Amino acid sequence: MIDALNYLINGVLTGLLYALIAMGFVVIYRASKVFNFAQGELVVFGGYMVWWSIFQMGLPLWIGLPVAFISSAIFGLLIERIFFARLVGESVFSMVMVTIGLLILIRGVVLVLFGPQVRAFPVIFPLQPLIFGDLVISRSLLYGGIMTVVIGLGLSWFFNRTRAGLTMTAVAEDHQVAMSMGVSVQRSIAFAWTLGAVLSTLGAIVHLSGRSINMMSSDIGLAALPVALLAGLESIGGLLLAGILVGVIQSLASAYLDPIVGGSLGSVFPFIIMLLVLLIRPTGMFGWKTIERV
């Protein structure tokens, strides 16, 4: 019973980490209707900014972390200025193809700047887990889970209740219509990419604290993909529930099904669930239904 509770709790916290990474997908999609295939690479870049500011520059945490966040925000803004500012009003397909090219570009930039070797990541959260009897809880996942819930609720309120958030949603619906109404499409998309880069850096901190970083760390973006698609690419609040669902399924499948099949079924199971849900409801659990006149 205790083992099952451990798997359940750690599954919930891992799922909230996936939800945090998936917020980058959703924020950018909500403002530009672009599905960012380079989300995992943004996480790695943000992680390297933390490593560079603390280990290479020798800055203390209270200075190094803000420097890393600011550097990532500037990087996200540069991505929008260089690549997407010229694509306002273009087809969604064109923008998606640019993100695929961006994935390759960021990988190349990271390899040139930081090399392919594995590097130790700074210890941001205490390594010693919280122990309650037989329950063992990772501090980084716990603190990250709390931050994810707070940020998720805050962003959900921002997009659904504020004028700026509703304006960004309108931009995603149709660039040309938004511009005809006097809305700055470029400003909205720039803000989304900046916020997406900052969220990716926070996800890197939670995921990598006290561990190591290299280009393979971008796999966390792929792991968060089922959460984004399961929740629906327009729903930030739904990410929390979808993340918990995916995390718990993965944890329980790894604990109880992997020994039976002799393989890593736990890592594949969330994608199976995602495909089944998308076959039934392509917009995800909380995504918007689009009604078109024909």
C-alpha cells in the first residue's frame, strides 16, 4: 500500500512537471496558433543559461537565476523578431515548419556554445528528499509542482479574464482580423515567445536541479507533448489535470506493468492514452471546438 502511495504521489508531481513544460506549448499556441516543436530545445537553452550564469560566471543563486531568466527572455524575443515577425498573416503550416527548423538551429547553437559533453547542473533545490514515514518525496518536484499550480491558475486567469490575455487569444484566431481591429499582432506573439522561454527555463530548473544537462535533456519536451495534446492546446488550466493524469499513468505503468512485459511500457503508455483520446476528441479534453460554415 505504501509503495502504491509513493508511486501515486511521485506520479502526480512528475505530471505537474510535464504540465509546466507543456505550458510553453500552450502559451505560444494561444498567442500565435503555432505549435512549437522546439519546446524541448528551449528548455535545454534555458538550462544552459542557468549553468552558465552560476558555474561559468560564478554568480550567486539570487543573481544568477534572474540573469538566466532575463537571458532566456531575450532569446525568446530574438526568435520572434528574427523568424516570426516576418510571418504575420502567413499560413499556420509555414509557421510550424519554421519551428521545426528552429529545433535544428537551437540544437546547433547549443552544441557550438556549450559542447556535447554532459555538465553538472547547479543544485537549486535541496537534494535531500522529504520523508514522512515510508513516503519519500523529491523536494524539487514538490516545489516545482506548487509553482506549476500557482502559475497555471495565474495564466488561466490572465488569458480568460484580462484584456491583454483576450487580445492575445484574438490574435491567434486570425492575424488579419486582429490587425484590422488595431491589435498589435507582433507584440502579442513576441510576448508569448518571451513568456514561453521563461517558463521553459523554470521547467529546466525543476527538472535538472542537482542532476546533469546535455542536449539529450530536450527529451522532456517530448514527454510533455501528451499533456499538451491531451488537455487541448487552448487550455492552460486543463494542463494541470492532464499532467496529473499522464504522470500517474506513467508512474503506475512503470511500477506494475514494466516488470510483466520486460520493457519500458511506462514511457510509452501516455502516448497510447493520448492517441486514444485524440481519436475520440481531437481537440483534447479541454480544447475549443471549432465551428466552420461550409
